Amino acid sequence: MYIIELLSEMLYGVYRSSRSQPARLYDEPSADLCLHKDLHLANVHRAEVSLLDYTMSQVQRLYKVYRVGRSILLDHSMRGEKMNSFFHEAVEENPIIAAVKNMDDLKICCSLEDIRVVFILFGDVCSIREIVQQIKDSGKVAMVHVDLISGLSSKEIVVDFIRKNTEADGIISTKAALIKRGKELKMFTVLRYFLLDSMAYENIRQQQHAVKPDYIEVLPGVMPKVIGKVCKMSKTPIIAGGLISDKESVMAALSAGAIAVSS
């Protein structure tokens, strides 16, 4: 949006400049030139037309740049909305997210048509591409927990690596810097929190605005009262995860306000 505002100011500046220009571009005519009044007026007229043509040429060029820039920004905005809509639809169809921790789990979840979203909690720098590819080939959303991939650093560059070398739809992390980088790269983002004490509430309150993840995952997910409190406090959708292993736990978390559960 900064580009659009800048171009708008430039267009207005050119307009103001054209309005403030003097009618004549030359000094007062000489006595000889006054004898040829018609010729002098013709010269002034041509000068004014030349200025107008130059100004309009500037406006047209700037307006073309404005339209191209606006088109690009709108395209990116619509693309982001479509991505979020796609994730939301997948979660709404089935709020159970498969959290896979090994190849056996991966094989099972890829064979289940009802599973739409998969959290990848294992792998290394050599195998993550193949793991993601299997999930994508089965028509599911692939989310990589970048903190748990062996051989990758904790720097923002790890997100670039996942983006460039895999077909992952998004990332999961406990690190705010990695979530921010994921947002910059137009990936889905899940910021994971461990509810260890009351300080976790304040951290969630602050970082939901500072980091702006697409989702917040809270662990453990078997505390419906705590999850309910987090859901009321947070404007970001909440996913409950960890220690959820039966139907009762799933229903309790969803009833408390969680949009989905990972298990």
C-alpha cells in the first residue's frame, strides 16, 4: 500500500506543478517582436501547449505505473485471501488435524481421505522434501514444524529453505521470528505455545498482535477450561494439541472454542 500512496502523491504533485506554472515561458518580448504581435502570441500558445503535453505525458506514465502496482498488490491480497480460505475450508471439513511423528504415521494419514491437514513433526534436511511430497500427492495441506526438523538452524533462513525446496503450504514454530518470515513468504503460519504457567496468557495476548500468525496452537490440549480462556482472549483462531487421544478430549476442546485439534 505504501507504493500506491507514493504514486498518488506523485500524481497530485505533477497536477499542482502544472497549475502553478506561469503562462509564459519566455521573458517580455522585444520591441521588434511586439511589432509582430500575432507571431508572439502564437509562440506563447505553442509554449503553453508544449508544457501541457509534457505534464500530461508525465501523468500518463505515472498512471500506468500506478495501475500496474495496484494490480500486483491486489493480486497478492486476493491470493492471500484464497490461501486463508483454503485452509479454513480444510479445517471446517474435518477439525481433526493429523500430527505425524514417523513414517508409519505418515503412511496411515495419507491413506485416510477424511484427513485434510497434516502437521509434520519429524524429518531432517534430507527427507523433508519427500515427506511433504507424499502429503501433497494425497491432496492434503502440509504444515512443517520447522523447530523439529533435524539439520536446520533456528534462523529465519530455515523458512526460506522450506519454501524453496518443498511444496509445504506453511510452517509451525514456537519462534516469533520464524512465523514473521513465513508470513512474508505468503505461507500459512501456526504459532505454537506451551501453557506452562499464567505468563503464557500474557505472551499470547501480546504476540497475537505483534506476530499475527494465522493460527495459534496451544499445548496441552486436554484442558478445556484453559483453552476456553485462551479462545476468549485471543482474536486468532486456536488449535488445541498434545495429549488428545480420545473422542471426549476432542469434543471438550472444540466445545471450549478451539477451531480444530491436532493429534
